Amino acid sequence: MADRIFLIPGSPDLIPGLGGASPQMIEDLLAIAEIRSERIEALAAALQAEPGFPNADRISDVVREAINDDRQASAVVTALHNVPPSRVDQTIQTVRDWREANNKNAERFPEEALVSVEQNLRRLTRDFPALERCRKARRLGSILGNTAESLELICDLRPVFNAQRDLVEGMMPLTTMKIVYEGQDEEVRVLEVQLSRDMLTELVEKAQKAQQKLDVLNRSIAEWTPNGLVDLGQQSR
């Protein structure tokens, strides 16, 4: 996913150019404009000192420890995920264009709020080492192969009709595995396959073995390179 710091699927509200300034984008930026400078600096210091490869949950925890307001913290998390330093100017220009569209918008987002949000965004979107490591890991993780976005197992029954199709002669249980994934071209696709009962059992067994292997690898990584475990996580759509 180009220009994304973490594994955040979907169409982010804070990315300019995707239909202009959305209502959620304006709400988030107004919330960021209200944050006091000392809290911004406390958060910046915490992000600067963050070791290893923090995933999305860890970044959210760091933000909420520094920003003691749910609305403001949520807006900051969104900004960190979707506004890299190279997009601050574009984000501010999007808001300026939105303000100039009519007087109501200008009243909703006064000039002093725009100045404040620009200052706060620049402080928040520095090239923090931990976030840079996450960007690099994300790029490396997406160079080859497709990225699974979600996986579902759906069990249902399919009726078997007689030749005249006026009588159900039997019922056939089916298990369908649905995988939503993102290809190398960043297009989201869906793969659906039917699993027999034996294949479903085999899938469960292999998944359990994979979990055991991951546990061993995680413990080993903790010994080999402290704070070196890359687990960027993934949020659902």
C-alpha cells in the first residue's frame, strides 16, 4: 500500500485527493487543532523514544498515554496512519480549498484553527525512527506475494432436488472459505473455495502447527534481537 505507515486497510479519510475534504477529515483536523502544544511535544518525545517495530495497537496506546482525550487521540492516530510528512502541505491546502468554498466552511474552520492544525501536524508527522522502521518493514512485506485482508469460513446447506425440481430429496452441507486479499497492483480481490470436512480438519491442524512455529520464532527473535520483532498487525475493514 503506497504511502501508508501501517497496515490500515480501506480508503483513509485523511488522504487528500480522494474526493476532497470529507466531513470526518474536517472533524479530525479540528480535534488536532485543539491539542495543547505541551501534549503534542510529549507525544513526539514518546514516539521518538519508541523502540523496535510498534504495530498499530502499540501506536494507539502511545498516543492515548500522551493525549488524554478520546476524540483528539483518535484523530491523531488517524493522522499518523495516513499523513506522512510529504502530505502535510497537501492536507492543509485541501482544507484551505474547502474553507474558501463558502462562508459556512470558513466559520466552521477558522483561520486560527488552520494555523494550529498545521503546526501540530508538522510536529506529529516527523520522521520518527520507529515509524520509519514500520514503513520499511511494510514495504518489504508487500514486495512479493498477495496480502490477505480478511478470511471467513461459511457453513451452509445446499438442497438436492429431484429431476422435476418440485421436491427436495436431500441436503448437502458445504463449507466455503472466503479470502479477501490485496494484489501487487493494490487491487482488492476475493477468492472463494469449497472445503470438504477432511480438508477443513486438515486446515485446522496446519493452522495450529503454524501458530506453534510462530510462537517459537517469536521467542527466538526476542533473544536474537530485542525489540526486533516485526508485527505490524492489521485492522479490519
